[in-house]
Amino acid sequence: MRVFFFSTCLGGVAYADTCVNAIKLLQKEGCEVVFKKDQTCCAQPTYNSGYYEQSRKVALHNIELFSGEEPIIVPSGSCVGMMREDYVELFEGTSDFERAKQFSSRIYDLGEYLHKVLKVKYEDKGNPTKVTWHSNCHALRTAKVINSAKALISSLSNVELVELEREAECCGFGGTFSIKEPEVSNAMVNQKIQDILSRDVEYVISADAGCLLNISGAMKKQKLNVKPIHLYDFLAQRIGLGA
């Protein structure tokens, strides 16, 4: 099966190894993965800031670059929400609406694709561990792909998933929100960290690079022992693909 891979901005800038692991997970299932070198942002930062015309230009670049029928696999529920749901709204009433709608219908979150389309069955090769899970807001409310991520984690025989008490609450990142409202953002991430610590786990897992940057940065400053890790790095490690 041939698929396109959309790495996301933060994937390219800060989580390149995660993108490599994500591609390995697809290749393990027999997928031919195509990486378009001219790919760029999904347009969510400008869209959330109200710059709709500028967002359409970025979106149209992606629509043209990834033309075809192949599934477009994205390792971020946040970007999936933008490209699968918000693109349709962004182009409603324009001459490019049908193109945007067709493009959006091809977007898949990687966890969703592994779980629901490829129906993966993993052999867990790691030591017993306890983990908790942080849900990215856009993945939870817009893309609605959290259940697939949790199903993949829960399928690992040596992993115990302990859910957060306030899982649905934002970590405080919110893209430009964390820059515009740093004090509020800091208070929110500290509340999230307290919830994580109360679970007595080895890892906190998320499938969103922005959330992980925010949470891991705050935890590092506080010199905490819980290890933040991206879902696809965790999966790759557990089945012997990652470092």
C-alpha cells in the first residue's frame, strides 16, 4: 500500500526521530511511504489566529503537493483536525471547496490508521511498565482519534495504562496561546504535571509534539523523573524498531 507522510512543522524541527519511527511503523506493515520534500505547515497557527486568507494559501499548497488518491498519514491529531475538518470549513463557499473536501477525506492520524485500517497486532518486547496518557485538545475534540491511541497502548502486554484524572484538560500549550498568555499557560501545565505525578507512572505519553514540548520542558525545569515520550517513539521501542 502506498501512502504519503506529512511530518508536521514540529516533526521537522524538533521531533525528526519521531517521524522516522512513525515511518518505520508504517513500513513494518508493508506500506510504501512517500515523503514530499516541499511540504510545509498545515496552516493551523494562522487559522487559529484569524488569518484565513493566508491559511488558504498554505492549505492550497498542501492540496496541490499531495494530489492523488493515496492516504495522507499524519503523526499529530492536532494537524489531522486542521487538515481533515477545518480545511472543509475554511474553503466552504469557494471555488476550491470540492478539492479541499477530497483532500481532507484522505487524511488519517497515524494511530488511527495503524489501529483501524492496518489493524496491527504488536508483540511487546519491553519490560513491564506503567504509563499515563495526555490527550491533545484538537485530537480529542476535532479529529476524535484518542481511542485509537489508547487502544494501541493497551494492546501492549507489558504496559499498564493509568488514565489521568483530568485528561481532557489542556496542557497550556495551545500554539500561539502559550506565547500570548505565558502566565496562564504556565499555570495550566503545572496543573497537568501534578495530575501526571499523582498517577505514579514511568512515562507520560502523547501523540502531539507541541504538548510534549510544553510538558517536557516544564518537567525538566522541575527535575522530575517521569519520562515524557511521543506515542510513536514508545510503540517503536516496545516492538524493537526504535532506539
